[in-house]
Amino acid sequence: MLYRDLTSELERRRAAHLYRQRRRIEAAPGPHLTLDGRPAIAFCTNDYLGLARHPEVIAACQRGVETYGVGSGSAHLVAGHGPAHQALEEELADFLGRERALLFSTGYMANLGLIQALAGPGDPVFEDRLNHASLIDGALLARARLRRYPHGDVAALLRQLAACAHAESESGSGSSSGFGCESRSEFVSGSESGSGFWCESGSEPGFGFGSESGSESGCGFGSGSRSDARSRSASGSGPDTAPTATGHSVALIATDGVFSMDGDLAPLPELAAIARAAGVPLLVDDAHGLGVLGREGRGSLDHFGLDAVAVPILMGTLGKALGTFGAFVAGSEDLIETLIQTARPYIYTTAPPPALAAATRASLALARREEWRRERLRELIQTFRQGAAQLGLPLMPSTTPIQPILAGSAERALAWSQALEARGILVTAIRPPTVPEGSARLRVTLCALHTDQDLDCLLAALAELPKGARDPGAAA
Ligand SMILES: Cc1ncc(COP(=O)(O)O)c(C=O)c1O
């Protein structure tokens, strides 16, 4: 047979309430949409500050198109890097107190590029179990040895770091970081195709939640041995010309700043202290903190008062609170130059349209100066949590605009989402493998442009969810 039995696989997904479907959204300004021809209020976008359709952002984008055209025409390193990209990179670096910033086409690619540039095959990469799929996939692309610690559990991370250092001293392999982890016994073979990857011992071989790719098939990525990986082709067709940045084992700790499906904050001060003590660089993906937390929206590091010494590698996205598209990495001169030289998702792709960079400059300025948007979010969060608690809904411990309501089974999450939609409220159901089995949820998100009335409508619709079904432990 040429193909797997795709029809049966799709049917199985449907039967397990895991089938995903796109919706046709016609957007009007703000969180008020037309959904399949009917008006609806969206409580599920990442446009937290309500900047995606701001007139100043739209005007900047239009001027950008008139000035620069639509497409960038080529990769940054060929002829795609223009004055709008450059200006945005400088503004982001200045805003975040870093030597430099580097634009990527998407956040997914930024994380792939970062980890692939910093970690080589077999190098240990320590990640929170609930990290975004792109951080997990970055470790796969690097063929690093992924070690996932339980969510927010700094003690478990410490144990993993210690075990890793011990394994290295036992094997006598030396690396500058002291975390070489050369034991091959932990190589986990991947999917049926014979591929494999390095994974924390004792963890399941597949990537359950947290990874959209490969999760059900056991995470096969590429094929071959560690040494094969070292000599893999840089461009996909020739000999390897893009070695890892260091050429030897380097450990990395990577975490979301604000967890995308839970809304809680990583214990960044503790992680930063551990990383510094261990001499391991800390990478924070602040996709959901940037614009929302900290002074002028500088994000979760600023919220905790952490600087570039404490957290040397900062990644942020532009398609969420900043309302546009793309992503960046901010850090030292050497980090950025290393990415330019070696990050494949940076090198081998077309640069984002310059007009988008122009639009982001406008939205960044708005995000910085319009504090009322963050104040409004704080108000909405408080009112929502009070109202939902009065309804007895199972909230999660989040202080951010991501306010999930735990449903438990995928079937129940889907039923809740459909019940809300019948009342003109759009909240998508988040199901495994995006979240752990048994923790399907409605991922409610708040936007500074939601009115009090919008929130009343949401709470009224939530009040109508089937009684007795609100306990996620109960059968669906
Ligand atoms: C924590 C986190 N990192 C990275 C990404 C990827 O960003 P992008 O949508 O720009 O690819 C997302 C969202 O999609 C995210 O939630």
C-alpha cells in the first residue's frame, strides 16, 4: 500500500472527539466577529491588547506596502533584509534591554532555530513538560537529548541537572558546561520509520502533550545515528556547513514565560538562579507575556525584575499581543550573530514582508504607551475569575488573560464549546495532544477590547452549561 490508511485514521480521530476543524471567521474590528455568517464574540484569540486591527497599525502596514512592496523577495541573508526590518530589530532590542534582536518569520521557526543553533545531537536540553510544541520540536530538530521536568517543578529540574552532571563525570567526557550526558542508553527509537531521538530517561518515548507533531507516532524526526546527525546536510543537499554553534556539548534550559494553554507563569526567578548556578543558559519563550506583563509590556522577565544576565536568551512573538505576525530573538551580539550564521529556520526562508515590520513598529509603540490596555485586561481577568468562581467552574491558577476552564474529557470540552457557540460565543476546545490526556479544556482568553457586556454574555453562556457536568472528574 502506498499510503497509510488515512481514512481509518481520520475516523478514529473523529470517534475520539479529537478531530480538528477550521472555522470561517470574517473579522470586524475587535473581538466581535462574523462566524459562518453569524455574529459572535471571540474569547479565544491571542490579540490580547486588541491591536490587530488598530487603525494606526493598519495605516503603517499600508504605507509599508506602498514604500516597500508586498514581498521581501528573498531570505534576509540574500536581499530580503530592509530598513523596516532593521529598525524594528533595533527598537525591540532597545525596548527589551538587549544588545540585539533578530526577526524570524514565525515563533515556531524562532524556537526551532534557537535550539538547533545552540544544541547539537545528544546535548541535553531541559524543558518544562508543558512547553510549547515549537520548543519541543526545536530539540528534535537539533537531535538533542530532551529532558522534560514536571510542570514548574524546579526541584525536579535540579535533580535532572545533577543526574546529568553525574553521568558525565562517570563517563569522563568533558564539556565546558559540565552537562555532557553522553550515556547512549537513553536513546529512544522513534516511529515505525526507524528514526529516533534522545529523550529523558523514564519518560514516555512519544511526545504526548506539548507537541503537536509526531506526538502520536512516537516523535520520529529524521533518521540515523548521532554521528549521522552531526554530518547532516546544511541545505538539505550538500555536506554539513552549519555545525552547532559550539561544536561540543552544551546544555540549555528552555521554558515558556507564560504557559500557552494554562496561562500560569513559569517560576522564572528560581529557574534563572538554577541556570546561573549550573552555568547553563536559560531560554524564555515569552510569546504570551510580551505586551501583557511588565513595564510598558516588556513581558514576564520584566514582571519578575530579571535582566539579560539572568535570562540571556529571550524569544518573543509578534502575532499575539502585538497584533501583527512574526517573532524575534533578543540577546547578546554573539547570540544573534550565531543565529545568523547557523539557525537554519532563519537562513533558509524568505524574510517576512517589510510592511509587516512597519506595522509592528506602530503596534509596539501603541503597546508601550497605552497602559490602559493592560489595566483593562487586569479588570477583565478579575471580573471573569470572580464570575466563573461563583458559577463553580473549574478555573486554573492563572493571573494572565489566558483563563482556561478545565473540562476533563475531549468530548466534554467539545460539547461545551458547541454550547457556547450556539449562544454566539467562540471559545475553541483544546484537546490532547495539545494538553495532557484528561485535561481537555476551554481556553478562554481576554482582550482589552472586550466590553463589560461581552463578559456578561460569556458568563451567562457559561452558566447554561449542563449542571452537574462542571466537575472535570465526573464522567463526560
Ligand atoms: C509559547 C509559544 N511559543 C511559540 C509559538 C509560536 O509562535 P508563532 O505562532 O508565531 O509561530 C506560540 C504560538 O503559537 C506559543 O504559544
